[in-house]
Amino acid sequence: MCGLNAVVYVPVDRRRKMKIYKIIGWSSALCLSATLLRAQETNEVELLRRQLKDATENFDKVVREQRQIIDSLNKRLDALSQSQGQITNAQQQPMLATSPSASTNQPSASTPPTNDQATAAEKAKLEEQLAKDLAANAEPAPAKSATAAGKSIDLSQPLTIARAGSAYMNISFDTLMDFGWSTARDPSAQLQLGDHDPIKRGFSLRNAELAVDGAVDPYFKGFGNIVLKLDQNNQTSVELEEAYLVTTSLPHNLQLKAGQFFAAFGRQNPQHPHQWAFVDDPIILTRAFGPDGLRSIGTQLSYLLPLPFYTEAFLGVLDGQGGTSFSFRNPGDPDVTGVSRFRGRATFDRSLRGPQDLVYVPRLASSFEVTEQQTLVLGASGAFGSNETGPHSRSEVYGVDAYWKWKSLNANEGFPFVSFQTEGLFIRYGAGADPTATLPGPLPAENLHDWGMYSQVLWGFKPHWVAGLRGEYVNGDAGAFDPFDPFRGERTRVSPNMTWFPSEFSKIRLQYNFDNGEFIGQQHSVWMQVEFLLGAHGAHKF
């Protein structure tokens, strides 16, 4: 406590008097300093409280303004949507979506716009106005919180979980579950050879896909794909299926991709399982590229040719090593003695010696508008590289593909439509000699040839319902090979199916397979597949 309530004078000498004065002076100084310090702390607290109050009021003001803007524009959008009647095919049916350049249901330049088209244009303008108003009225700091507090989530759009300037990241989760029965006791042994095919009687889950994509900066976009799957004992395995970078601003119609990705060979190899029109992978693709398809780390350059119709050329250069490069530098699997073998021959796990050991994947694809209702896409692909059965052994894969689609000019949500897709492949595998082989005996160096094709037709006969039929045939020459190799021999398969799309985020598919093969005899299988999607997956090529 500071201050004196009474002063008592007592006789003291001069020296003691000076000491008392000094003590009183220091005490007064300390009391004054403490008083000033408390006053300063009180002022700072009051200042912080006022700043916090002002910031809160500004924040609430921004939230109210943005809510008013969103509510007003949402009312106008709802009114336009009701007058438009049905939402667009691209919003409701992404599983049948095509790229804008390949759409067959667009009016010509001389055709006047219809009322629906005018309404759609007005709706696009309103959405653009909404984005501009939000950007203009929101301050950088509170804008993120205001969006979370005042804007409803639209599940038809990608879920953006991070944004910094022009960079952003979207995320989605897609799961495919299978249930069914087969006359083969172990369908994964010789019947269902794809890594995402149903692998056993009863339940199986072979593809739960976590996908992320977004803009890195003004120069690159990125994509990542992590797959989780259950084996026959329901043990979970995880694989980094794709992770790559794509340029967005190269001149002269060029684009560069780098990272781990599916090679641009044919139509189905680059597709993820949720894009497939059937439950399982075609036999000829598993014979050429194995259970995982042809994918590897590497780079790919593409060039959009300056032609009056769409034509794009690709050249991929891949590392080409491991099981995902099945016909190339693949060490195979160990036999009972522990020796790694492929096509019955011992493999040599050799390192990369030079450019000759990489895998080169060229492709040329063109799209044509046959009529206003029909689109035709033609392609040719190749894959060339070394394999590990000999010091100079090489593999070659050639492929051609075609896709045709008809869609009614009066289509309702994309229906009705008919599409046809086919691919044919030829494989030349340069197998090295192996005098140590025991089954069927010492194997000479020779070229093993395989060929095959599949064709499938889809009929979207009413909204959300698609019927499909696929036929397949594969065969190979009678060269010396492991007689227990399920990826060789003659085989056919016929697969009718029916798919129901309750919405753009789910599907239920029922499929029957009749298999007839040189090593498997006749087998019957019935599979039901269920898919659900959280978020919105990135757009896929037509």
C-alpha cells in the first residue's frame, strides 16, 4: 500500500534524517511506477477489447451482406431452374458425359437458340455474377469463415479442402463393392485375372479410391489416386495408383505429363474401374498388361494437331519395371525353388542400362462428328520395350480401337443412346532361352504371340437404365510356355449386364459371365456390383 496517513516528528540527528528521506523517496518512486504500470495495462486491455469488438462487428456485417447476396441469387436461380424443367444432361449423368468438343447434341451456328438454351445462358451469367459479388464484397480473412457460415454445400461440385491464391485441391472418394457366385471355386486363379475384378464367391471389395486433383499454380495441375482393396482374407492393401503433374500453359498445343500414371494405350487401359461399363477387365487387356494395366512412372508429351477435326498424338516414356509393366521388365513370380519366372522362363532383375530398356508408348486418336446424332472416335497405339527373360529380349504390343455413339436429338437426360466400343491387340513377346526350366522342360529362345479383341454395346433405353453386352476372344501360338500360365491359351467370354444409376453418385450393376477356355473349361458366374461416390470426381475424357 502506497501513501502516508500521518507524519510524526521525533528528534533525530542529521545523518539519520537523510536516511529517512532517501527511504521515503524510493518508496514513493516505486509506488508511482506501479500505479503507472497498472494504468498502462488497463489501457492495453481496453484497446484490445475495442479492436476485437470492431473486428467482430465487421465480420458480422460481411456475413450478413454475403448471405443477402447468396439468398437473392439462389432465389433467381431456383426460379430459372423451375422454368427450365429438367437440369442438364451433363449435371445428371456424368457416367455418360462426353467432352464438349465431342458432343453430338449441339445446335449449329445458324440455328437460333431455344428457350432452354437462353435460360441456361442466363443461369450461367447469374452464377458468374455470384462469384464476382462474393469476391468483391468479402475481405480476405473473413471470406473463408463467411463462406462456411452462410453458403450451403453443393454435393454435385468437387469438395475443395484447401485454397491458396490460384492453387486449390478437390477431393473425392469412390467405392466399388462386389457380390456374387461362380462355378469356379477360386475365381481369381484363372477366371477373374484383373486386379479390380471380383476375386471370390460372396463379397469382395477391390477398389476404394481416394482421388485428389487441383491447380498447383498458373502453370501446373496435379492429380493423385490412392486405392485401397481387400484380399481374399479381407486384409487391406494400399497402392499409389497415380500421382502426376500436367502442364497448363505450354505453347503450340503441347501438354506434358510427369509422374506415375496409366499409359495412353487404347480406350480402357487409362480408365479407372468406376468408368468401366462392365464389372471386370477385358481378357485381352489383362493378357497384354497384366492385372494392374500398363502404368508406371515416367513422362508423356501430347500434341493437339491443327486440323478441322480433333486429332491428338501422344508419346509416353515409362520406366517399365515391375508388375505394373507386365509384358516388359517384369521379374514375374518365384517358383517352388525360389527362382523368379515369367512365361516359364527364369528372369534377370537387371537394372536400367540405357534408353533401350525404357518403355515407349505412342498413340494417335481422332474424333469425327459423323452427323448431329453420331460421333466416331478412332485410335491406334503401341508399346515397345525390353523384358527380363534375356539380355536382349524385347516385347511389342500393338492395338487399334474404335468408339461410336448415337444419341437422340430429343434426348432426355442423355437418353436414349446407343454406343459401341471395340479394341484389338497383338502381342509379340521375345522370350529368352532357359535350359534350367523343368516344366515342360528346357525352353528355347522364341517369340510368343498372342492376339485377341473385345467388343461391347451399350443401350441406354430410358433415363438411368443401361443394358450392355460384351463378347471377347483371345488366343496364342503353341510356343513353349508354362502350361499352368492362366494368361495364355485360347479363351472366350460373353457378358450381358444391366446397370441402374439411381443418381450421378451411385450405381447398381448385375452381370452374368459365360467363360469357355482351353485350361478352364466352361464356367458360369453372376456378379452384382454397387458403387457410391462422395464428392465429385474429375472429368474424364470422351
